Amino acid sequence: MPEFSVSEHSPAAAEFVSLRENCGQSIARTLIKLPMDQIYSTAPDGAMIGLTAAKGKEKLYSPFGFESRPNGEQGAGMTKPIV
């Protein structure tokens, strides 16, 4: 089982991809649940989790409490590549 390390000084970042042929086997959900459990057990109060979903895959994350943006209270999420 993979381990994930999270602290207020060194937040973890990861990219999870499930192959199309594995669709329906709950692999993606497991890949999300493992680090989420670790984050919830170790993150300080007030911490926030940021997530960038692949286009069209946002609904995969809503069962974990993530909200699509923009919404009524938040603007769009933004990224800036470092090259």
C-alpha cells in the first residue's frame, strides 16, 4: 500500500491516472481515498486541499467534498506552468 507524507511545511502533490481499461474497478477512487485519509489525519486546522481535475472528470471528485469552480462563492481555479 502506498504511503503519503503531508505536513504544513511540505505539502504533497501528486498526479493520479487510471487507465481506461480499468474503468469501473474503483481504482481511481482508491487512489483518491488513500491520500485523502492521510491528509485528514495529519493536516492542521484550516488547511485547504487544492485539486486540478482533467476536463470532464470533475464529478469524480465531488463525493470527496470537492466543489467545481467557478461557483457562487469562488472564482475559477488557476494554474501557471513553470518552464
